[in-house]
Amino acid sequence: MRPKRNPEVAWRLEKGIHEMAWDRYRKDEEYEDLGVLTLAYKETIHQLNLVGAEIWTRVNGANSVDRISGEVAGLFDWDPGEAKEAVLEFLEGLEKQGWVILPR
């Protein structure tokens, strides 16, 4: 499966916050509550945290769920099987919001 973004979703990586979140992660400090990527769709605005942003930036219609989850597992030192399950669950949530398309 190769997920792709809904082209109607506007998004922006908040670079300063993104760098701050990575810095906190490396220092083993709290980082999960920082909104590092902003999504705008229809009349809503939503922010993703560091993990969500790393997944989102890899969703391009070419990368498979396996590749995305493998890269995210490597970034955060996660078990590959657990990462795949978490990434797929996250993408299914984004699909329900209309932000991504998951070809079946």
C-alpha cells in the first residue's frame, strides 16, 4: 500500500519547532506535545507532533507503508513490527479525517 496526501490539504513544517522537538527527543525530554507540522483542510487547522510529522513528510504516493514505518522505526529506535502497526493506525486516522488516501 502506498498512501498519498489529499491534494486539498495545505501543510507547513514549523522548522524552528521541528528542530526544538528533535533536540528534546535527543535529550530524552518531553517532545510529544509540540506541534511541528500544521495541516489546513476545509475549515480546520490541526497540528501534528514530531512522530506524526515524520510520517506525514514521507507520505507521497511513492513510499509504501513498509518503507515509511521502517524509516520511522529507525528514527525513533522502535521495533519494526510495532512501528508498522502504529504507522498504519496513524494513517487510518488521517484517512478518516480526509487528509490521506490509502489505496486498497
